[in-house]
Amino acid sequence: CTYMSRTWTSVPSGGEVEQAISTLYGHPDPAVKQVANKYLVNFQEQPYAWGLSRDLLTHAQNQATRFFAAQVLYTKVTKEWTGLIAEDKAAYRVMLLDLLRVVAAGPAQLRTRICLCLSSITVRSVAPPQPPGSPSSPTQPPPSSPSVITDLFTLASSSPQLHLAVMEVLSYLPEEYDKAVMPVAKRDACKQDMTQSIPTLLAFIEAVLRS
């Protein structure tokens, strides 16, 4: 198998990663499965795991492959989100919102991974307050950073079939907030941002219950 000799000096193909996933979940020999698991653990730590997981998640037909790709993205978001450039953050955010539309009706495990990714991004996307005298001071406020929560409400308003999926994303926010490692100032800003969304959230829940 190609992946068994991987040295991580070059980017693997999507097919190679899929082969390892198939081996991990389907091979009868525990020793072979252990080799595949080691390969996949190493794969998750590579910078290119972001892009390859995105491609597998959006194009792979096998559900085990898509679930693994979603889990890799969730791990990358929780550990490495702040290291991405703004353009990549925006691209992953849009991609995951689009995927939520696709998987809203299932499979449930894949939908949950997508919801966790979006919840984790929501917590980590709030900008910390800037010190006085900076370009973002009250005398010269910066453009507002787009809110993932706002995007979720907009998405939910487009179709009743998305209501429960969006509520699932929102239900994970407290846990993701508690798990996130961030400076105190950013944590306070995140809490304030979520608190300000409570009236909209309550109105959304009421609308869902009435529908």
C-alpha cells in the first residue's frame, strides 16, 4: 500500500488518504489497521490536511471518508484556526455553511461534525477588543467582522428543513466556549457577542416551535 511507506515529504493524494481510511474501518487484520491509524494520525498534523480534508468532505462518495474528513477539520479548527489567514477562514466558513445545507437531513453523524465545526468557528471568530488609540478605537471603529451566528440565522430562514441543524450548531456553543483556549480579553468579547445574540436566538426558537 502506498500510504504504508509515506515519509510526509510530499502531499499525499486524496486516493491515498481514502485507502488508509478504508483500511482503518474495514480491514480484518488489527496490525494492518494499526498502520493505517498511525498514517491518519500523522496526516491530521500536516498543514495540507486542511485542504485535503475539505476536498474529501465535498467530493468523496464514501460516508466513512466524509466523516473522517469532517473530524479532521474539526480538530484543525479547534487547534489551528487562529493561524489561518482571513481569506482561508472565510472560505472554510462558507464551505461549511453550504455543507450544512446539504447534510441537514443526514447522515446524523456527519451533520454533527459539521455543526461542531461551525460552532467552534463561531467561538473563535470574535475579534478581541482593541486598546484605546488603535485604528479600531471608538473614534474610528473598524468594519464589523461578519458574525457566524448571523449567517446561521440567515441560513435557517431560507428553509424550514434547516431549523434543527442550525439549532444543533447553537446548542454546542457553550461547550465550545468552555473548551476554547484564548486570551481573557477575547473570551470576554466572545461571551459579550453571544450574549447580544440571545434576543435573536429566542425569537428564532419561538419561530421554530410555532412552525
